[in-house]
Amino acid sequence: MAWNVLAVWTVAIPLNGVSMDYLPIFLDIRSARVLVVGGGEVAARKVALLQNAQAQVIVVSPDLVPALLEMKAAGAITHIARSFAVEDVAGARIVIAATNHAATNKLIYQTATAARVPVNVVDHPALCTFIMPSVIDRSPVLIAVSSGGTSPVLARLLRARLESLVASTYGALAAFMAKRRPEVRQRITSPRARRRFWERVLQGPTAELLLAGQGVAAAQVFDRELAQPEGDGAGLVSLVGAGPGDPDLLTLRALRLMQEADVVVHDRLVAPPILALCRREAQRIDVGKNAGHHAVPQEQINQLLVDLAATGQRVVRLKGGDPFVFGRGGEEIDALVEAGIPFQVVPGITAALGCAAYGHLPLTHRDYAQSCVFVTGHCRKDTLELNWESLARPHQTLVFYMGVAALPAISRELMAHGLPATTPAALIERGTTPEQRVLTGTLADLPQIVAQEAICPPTLIVIGEVVRLHERWKCRTDRAETADLRAAG
Ligand code: SAH
């Protein structure tokens, strides 16, 4: 990635909140001679950074670590194989010292400052006329974070936060804007109207589709908006997987969209702590469904999404788990495509994966299961029309969604088609939430266990030898817990 254009944000943390100790700037060092003294790992990291910024790097050091040797072999750096000499500074745009000799570092600092060349002695703020920030690279957008040398750890943590906030594809957005700017200038002559237009584009579907990697669809929406700059603006529907319950399992993109939404259309399956993360001002529409009872018929939901987006709103269609796993996401997209509404799909962690991880039940295992099948246990017209022969195969894990009501039939059919009655089976109730419960039994007795327990939806059924692992691990952890309690008591 080449850092050759501009920076947009700088985050500096002033020490006293009033004056800044440093002026954040972005230096154009393309093809400039940059001197790095030192041949260790630290020097190698600095050299890599300088190369990203397209500098011509000279490394002065008697020897080099493998990373630098590789760069030398590739012709990416010039190596002067000896210790630092004062004449090395001549002609350098900046100097970086990364040696562990205090006297050499000081000499480098003195030589560079005498020659008025900016110098940075790594990890010695007193010997620096400039300091290097932590960088979030979304070229051409760059975000630099500095704690003014007071706490590199704080700067790093802040950088990690920003990394997760700013989509990794931000650069594509900036590049698109740069490319289309002349056209926009020609079409919209008033600077104010132009600014309004760009603000709308950056908060609208063009930007969102670019961030989602859908360049062609983004360009189409952009062209439409540019043809009618004073219109309502295009809406966008994002089908977002909200995961199985634990808000920590949301994707970064899901969270960002939820926080930018104008309207959130959600299912009953979406847990309240997840809904709480949506933008507070967003309108919320509950189209929740109970098993067998559709609060809002699917066709009406489809139409609702179309109507909301047609008024230019950012619509988030929030679904439990993943939108494309027993989520009827396909039907909603059919309607959107029909109506010419831009859309995107954001995957979520499906119940099977969430329940497996939090319930300690691997879905596949070298010794127990080489395949895993997700099946719906939802009855159409009171019958379960499934390919029981293929489901009753050995060495396979079966995960039944929406299967509690049909569990007696599932158990009966699988046994009738050859799966042993002793096959281990588990039921995971409200997986990944604080109320999660895992009940285990066998294919034969699980229906009875369910009949005796009051089961709360949503619940998933897992059938297969992998359930043995859950039991084995549970015994061990139970024993450890008892031992802990004894020790504590
Ligand atoms: N799209 C969703 C599935 C919707 S079907 C997904 O990918 O997960 C609804 C079924 O999913 C429920 O009947 C239940 O079997 C299962 N389910 C969803 N969330 C669950 C959870 N937290 N714990 C257990 N099962 C869950």
C-alpha cells in the first residue's frame, strides 16, 4: 500500500489539554533519502514503514537482521556495512537512530540537529526532534495516533480501537471520491450544494456498498444520485446477522450499521442486549415471529423493507444468527432486487456455531464426525419431509434448528433409518446467553428428557458422537470445580 496522498485525521492527545507539544504533520518522503542507523529488529520495522511511504532508505550498520538482509537482497535498501560516521547525515531528509549504543545515538542526534535534519532516536524522546505516531493505514486515508511520547501503550490501545471503528476498506472509498470529483464539480456548480451532495454520498448507500466491496453496485447508485442531486437520495437495506445472542459475537460491520441506521426491522430472536446497541434515535420495528405464528407475514416484511428504503432511509434488517441460515433472507432479497433497491448482506454467527462453541460441543472431530449437517425441524403441514437415509449416516453430526416440537418424530425416524438408539444427543437452550442450558441424553431418551423439562426457545438439537466430548469435558470441569469449592471451603 502506497502512502502518497494526504491524511485526513490526526488524533493527538495534548498533555495539558491546552497547548500541543508537537505539531502533527504528514511528510512527503517519496524518493527522498532517509538514513536509518542500526541493523536490528527495531530498525527493520522502521525501514518497512519508510518503504511504505516510498522513501529511498540507506541503512548504516555493521550487520543486519534477516528481515533487513532480505530487503537488501531485493534491492529495496542501500546498505553501508560499517558503524555510523558523521558524514552519513549529509543529504538525508530525516534520520532515524535505532542502535543500542547510547554514545552513538547521542552523536547521531547532535550531528543531525547541527545540520538541521529532523532526527528520531527510537525510544529516547529527549533525543528526538520529531516523533513517530501509531498509524492506521487506510491509504489514501491515514490516521496517526500519538501520546506525545508519554505512553506508547495508550497510543497503541487507542489505535486498536480506531482500527476496529474505521472499516478496512476505507481507502477504496477515498479513491472512489478522488476519481469522481471532477464529474461532480462539473455537474453541481454551487460549492454548498456540492458539499451537501458529498455528505449524502458518504453517509449513503454508495459509501456503504464501497465499504462492502461492491464497487459496481456502488457506481450505479452514485450515477443515479448524481443525475438527481436534489432528490430524496437512495436508500439501502442491510440484511444483518445479529448472531445467536451474546452481543460480543456481533461483527464489526454489524455494529457499525446498527449504529448508523435510520430504521431497524428486527425479529423476535434478536436479543434485547443486542437491540440496545442500535442507534438510539433509530426507529425500531418488531416483525417478530413465534413458531407457527407469524406476527407479520413474510410478504408484508418484504414490502416494508422496500417502502422504507424507497424514502432514502438506511434500513437495517436485523436477524438472529445468520441471515442466510434458515433466515428467509433470500426471499427478502428477491423483493429488493425486484424493486431495484440496493442491498448488502452481513453474515452473522449462526446458532449452530455459537451453541457449539459456548456449549463445548465440537461439530466435527477427527475421531467422531467428518461432516455436519444443518437441518430444519420445522414441519410443513405437520409432516417432516427429510431425507432420513442420508441423515442417519454414521460419523456425521446433525444440528436441528426449530426442532423441539418435532423431536419425537426426529428421534423415531432416525432410529427407524438405522441410527443407534444410544447415539448421544444434546439440547442447547438459549445458547450463548447467560441463561444457556445444555441437556444431554441419547437419541432414544432425549424426547422424554425434553418432555420433563420446561424448555424455553430458542433451542437447538445436536445429535452425534461429538456429544460425548461435551460429557467428557463436563465431567472434568465439574470435578475441578468441586475440588476448587472444597479447597475454598
Ligand atoms: N438464522 C438463524 C436461525 C433462525 S431459525 C441462525 O442462523 O441461527 C430459529 C432457530 O434457530 C431456533 O428455533 C433455534 O433452533 C435456533 N436458534 C437460534 N438462536 C439460538 C440460540 N441462541 N440458542 C439455541 N438455538 C438457537
